Amino acid sequence: MTALPGRIVLVTGAAGGIGRRMALNAARSGATVVGWDIDGDRLDVLVKEIDDVAPGRGHSYVCDVTDPDVVARTAKQVETEVGPVDVLILNAGVINGKLIEELSDAEIKKTFDVNVLGLYWCTRAFLPSMKERRSGHIVTIASAAGLLGVVRQVDYSATKHAAVGFGESLRVELHRYAPDIKTTLVCPYYINTGMFDGVKSKMSWLLPILEEEDVAKKIIRAVERDKYELFMPWSVATLPFLRGLPVRLFDKTMDILGVHASMDDFHGRVEEEKKPESVS
């Protein structure tokens, strides 16, 4: 069990969405919380919210997870000013929601820089200290889109497939070389964070649009219980088994469930509000 009271929890993409909710729930559980994001103003608001829950336990640092030098420098600053990080929640992410030919080179690159490479830079910044202390927990926020391809997610789904591979490989690697460090891989369906405004679920009884607070609570609970994987809703856990179907039958099943039409009316946040944060 990973008891959070007295621990230091760092959340990337903490300024909004489930990142903010996870930070607040970790603080309620007794942890000292460090929020990373590129939006300093919203981070300041988060620290004030944490202070209302747990005075003095909130800290924020403006950090671009796509820049390995900035990540390494900010990580050292956190360890000096706050202390060694016990739980690292890799949550920052972006989505475009466009057809492949509509994507610009810059949009594709940013999606991979934030959603994939950011996982590596942040983990490499904090893992050595965890190994030295023989204690730690790394949480990878992936997505149900990391278990199948989705229309208008050619870039996003590819990065989330990479995140699933990252989380699984990290788990087995640490089990062999640093078994005291725990990992949790999270694969949720769409979350009502605003980042996915416009998405729809054809069968909401089976694949509901998830609510931020519920998702955040379940993730923090999964960390506390050292769960290896967390699928939300439960039906997402059936995807690996459904992949055993012939490709045409699998694709037909996803069409019947409405998965491939789920992004048809997607519009996301208005452009000026888009920030790297939790998406799924």
C-alpha cells in the first residue's frame, strides 16, 4: 500500500482537468502536492485551492515537459525546495481531434512531444532518487485510445499506444531491477474535462463519458492500493480480449458501439484556452 499522508506527490498537467482534481484529492489524503504545468496563473489558483484543503501543502512550478533540460532543472529545484518526490503522476497531454491530412507538422510534433517524450523526461528526472531511496510510485495516465485506433485520433491514439507500452515496459523493468518502486497504468474512456467537448457516446450505459472528480478519486485510490492497472469504465478492460477477434469483426464491433463516430462533433476547448493537461 502507498500511504499518502506525509508523502510528496507531483502531478504534471496539474492546472486543469483531472490533473487539478488529482492534486486536490492527493492533498485531501494528506500528501504534499507539487503541480507542474505551463500555465502559471492557473497553477496559482490550484495552490490556493490546496491551501483551503491542506494549508501549506501546495506548491507549483511552471514547467514545459517537452524540454528535457527544463524538466531536469525544475526537478532538482523541487527536490531542493520541497523534498524528494514519492509519487509521480504523468498526466500532461494534448489532443487535436483532426483527420491525418488536416494536421500540421507542428501539431503532430507537439502531440508526440507532450504525450510521449514528456513521459521519458519526467521519469528520468525523478527515478534515480526513487531507486536510491528504494521507494516510489510512478503513474502513467494513458487512455482507452491506447488500446485501439479511433477516427480523428491518428496522432493522439498513436501516442497513447506508446504510453501504454511505456507504462507496461516500465512496470516489468522496475520489477526486475527496482522492485520497491510501484507503477500504475491508467486507461480511461473520454473524460468530461472540456478538452473533449463535443464527443459523444452511442451506448452511454456501456461506455459513459466519465466525470473528472470520479476519475481523479479512483486514480488516487488505485495509487494507494498499488494497483498495476486501472481501466475506466470496466468495459475498457475487455478491449485486449476483443482484439482476439478477426480485424473486420473487431472494427464492426467498434462501429456498432459508436466508437469510431465518437469524435464526429468534437471541438474541444476554444483555441486560446488549450493547455497541456489531462486528456483521455
